[in-house]
Amino acid sequence: MAKPRVKVPKSATAGEVVTIKTLIDHKMDSGQRKDKAGNLIPRKIINSFSASFNGEEVINVKLEPAISTNPYFQFSFKVPETGDLAFKWVDDDGTVTETKKTITVE
Amino acid sequence: MKLTRRNALALGGAAIAVTLVPVNATFAATDLTMADIAAFTGGAEVGEGGIELTTPEIAENGNTVPIAFSAPGAKRVLILADGNPSPGVATFSFSELAMAEGSTRIRLATTQDVIAVAEMADGTFTKVSKSVKVTIGGCGG
């Protein structure tokens, strides 16, 4: 099971631009590789990553097989108010992995 | 200048040269890459520059090549790897809360160009490309 890791600041000032780092464990089988017997390993990747703040989408990424194993994303956004930053990864097989972090505006 | 047969031919030749040169000189990409760019832009004209694309000059391991981009004012950014079996890498969409920048790690099969195409808030498109030398490819096996 994919295990996500995210780095989000606990607090910010209103309007501050913060940098977010995310990483999720996933093999990202590209569908190009072969196993030891020479059979093609079928494609199985995370095809979508998104982050939303208090329900409003911040960033959305469509992933192709050329994204490395354990997909890593860094992005930055302007914090308008105290709220939850919710992350979502979607696997080819439909599995959804989610995690959430609260940012407090002082 | 009198319009003689010779002058007319010279003018025509010059006109053809002018129309051909920019297409060939600025961008030599594979058909697959061109098709992906056309799908992203809807066939609109694509300018140059306006995006800062950071890639390593030499990537020892093609399995995980760090890339970063910053395209101030962009709504969407498409990343392509021209020399991969399939050029698509990722498409980023930014809301008004987000800065139009990001970084990730990608796979490169061989030495090639990495291309970023951005759709600006006013609906125009722009692109940049960077060459990356790859020592060990990241798609084989």
C-alpha cells in the first residue's frame, strides 16, 4: 500500500507563500519493463496527484509513466487563512490515497 | 526593380527560405512530441521563453532525474521528454492560490531534450527545452 509523506509548515502568516513537499511510495510500473522471464510487466502507476485547501483545488498533476518510482512533487501556494491542505493520489487500479495537514494562520 | 523572370524566381526562393528556416531551426522534435504539444495547445501557435526550466546537464541515472520549472502567470504546464518511448511526463494545473512552479523526478531513457510548454492566463502558449545527457537509461530492463 502506498504510504504518503508530506512536509507542510504548521503555521504561516496570511498571504505567505509556503513550499510543500510530497512523496509517496509506489513502484510506478511503466509498462515498458520486462520481468526475468521476459514478460512485460503491466503498467501500474499513480496517474493523478492533487492538493486542495479548504476544499478549493490548489494544484492538480496528471502523471505519465515517465515519472520516477516513489513520485515526488514540490509546489508552493499562498495561504489565505487557517485551514486544511488535503492531498490525494489516484492509482491506475482506482485506489485513492489521501492525507491532510492543518496550516494555522497567526 | 523590374519584374523579370530571374527577379521573380529570386523573390520566390527568398520567401520560401524565410518561411522554412524558423520551423527547422528553432525546434526539431519527434512527431510524437509534436502531437502531444498540439493536443495540449489545441493547435495554437507556441512562443519561446518565459519559463525557467532547471535540469541537470548530465544525469548519471536516468531512473530519477530531478527537474524544476517556474512559469510566472501560467495556468497549465506540460512536461515532455522528447527521446522517451512515449514523450508525455506530466501535466500540471495551477489554481489562483498556487504559484506556477513545481519540481519532480522523472525517467529519461537516453540523452535527449526535456521540454516544458506553458499555457498562460491570457490563453497564449510558450515553451522551452533543455538538453540532458543520460549515462544510464531509465526505461529499459
